[in-house]
Amino acid sequence: MERRNIGATALEAGAIGLGCMPMHWGYTASQRSGEGALRTVHAALDAGTTLLDTADMYGPFTNERLVGRALRERRSEAFVSTKCGLMVGDSHIVANGRPGYVKRACDASLRRLQTDVIDVYQLHRPDPEVPVEETWGAMAELVSAGKVRALGWCAIGARTRRRSRAGLYDATIRQLERVQQVFPVSCVQVELSVWSREALDALVPWCASRGVGMLAAMPLGNGFLSGTLTPGQGFEPEDLRARHPRFTAEMMAANQPIVAGLRRVALRHDATAAQVALAWVLAQGRHVIPVPGTKKPVWAVQNAAAARLRLTAEDLAEIAALPRAMGSWD
């Protein structure tokens, strides 16, 4: 699927989305601000970023309400992606792919988003207790009912343990091929960045060969590739990076050559390391759209500007030669 198939009007002004998750989920809790987050969404829209990516579990629910506040005045400017299939408890997250639940979740998301249609509705995780065809079939019925325009698959978290790169997304591809028989997959969301390139081996080509768009999540490596994080700075307990094997002080120091390499390329373009990292993702195919998350308007504007950065063959070769990312498992 070429970009126009997941929203021509949404992407004609820019090919970089806005991941809204960090505003209410997974990152530094002390820096969360409802009004600040709303300003960030508006700044992104003003800068030409129209793809807004959220999920009902972020918060939970508060992230969709935030996006809904922005959509109240600017629905025609935005292309909205949200997700279903995960339920958040006090100390756990469980998958729920039962058809009845999926339909109720969609109605609830529509209310929170203050819209009558969701542009892309993604399955956040398949439910191991429910045949995926049943879940996908219920989502397809939402398209027929006019509540959803297209369906997407979220492959983030497909890796549950450290594995070799070979065959990393084989199970995901098998599931995608199953649900394709029920209703077309319009896009797949997966982690893809300079320091997480595993999806390039099979999943990116699979999408390209079938006309399926790809939303590249965490294209800035959870903030590391922006060069704004300091080794040993520490993270708040709720921050997902506090438990991430690439964010120990030792590993952050070991991975600094990656950021240094991005900065060298950035100097040639009067750009930032983050903008080079996003431009690299865009260079992986016309069907690939990076969706960086941020909490601040200034970063949203800078990220949007990366859509105009064109890396040369020399730039791409230099980035390809950068050392692979290390984690505490290495």
C-alpha cells in the first residue's frame, strides 16, 4: 500500500506522524501535562503532521480523550489511528480479542475521540484465547458499519524474549497472512529505527510486496537517537526505559557511537541527530512512515521538519556502517 492508501489528505503535507503515547503512558510521569500535551498535538498539526497515533490503553483512556480535544476543532486536518485489544488492570495488561469486546471498545474510542469514524483501527495484540480470524472479522464489521475506514496490525511487542534476528517476525507474518484472508490489512505498526533494524529483514519487504503501509514506531529509539539523553541520568520507576536493557548507564555509554554517527551526518545537512534518524526511516521505503512520540511542541515541530530532509547515498552508507546497538543482554 502506498502512502496515499492510508490517507491522502492526511499525509500530503508531511510523511511523519505523531505518537501520542508518551503524553500519558510509559515515560516520565512527572513531566506529563494535559495542557502541554494538547499544545504539542496542535503544534504537530500546525507543522503539517496529520497522522495522530494513540490507543485506548494509553492512560488508560486519557490519551484518546486528549486527542479528542484536539479533534473537536481540527478533525478535517487529522488522520486518526487508535488501537484495541489490550485491557489495563492495576498491575497487569491482558489481551481481549473477543468480538463483543472489540465492538464495545470501538464505540468507546469513538466517544473519547469525539469523532464518528476512526481512520485506522489497529489490533494492539492478538488474544491467544480467541482465533485471530474471529477478532479480525469483528473489526471488519466495524468497517462495514462505517465506524472504521481501515484496519491495521500492531506488531510492537512481538518479541517476548531475546532472539537472533533470523525469523524474528515469522509468527507475525503467519498471522498477517491468516487475517488477510478475512479482510485486507492496511498497515502494520512495528519498531523500526537505526538501532532496531530487525523488521528490515522480512516484515518491511512483506508489506512492500503486498501494498501494506508500515508505521515505524519508536523511530528515535525511545529518545536515545535524539542525543538528548545522558548515560547514567536515571529514569523514573514508571518509565519503560528504567527496565530496558539498552538504557542502563553502561549500555547508554556503549551506544554513544551511534548518536555520534548521526550527528556527523546531521552536520552536513544543518539538521539534528533526531531528524537524520527519522529521515533514515523514511528512506526504507515509500510505504514506511515514522511515528515518533513526544511530549513537547518544539520536538513535534522539529520532527515534522525531518520529512524534508533527503539523505544521500553517502549518508545512508555511513549510517549502515554504524555499530549495532548493544543491550545488557549482550
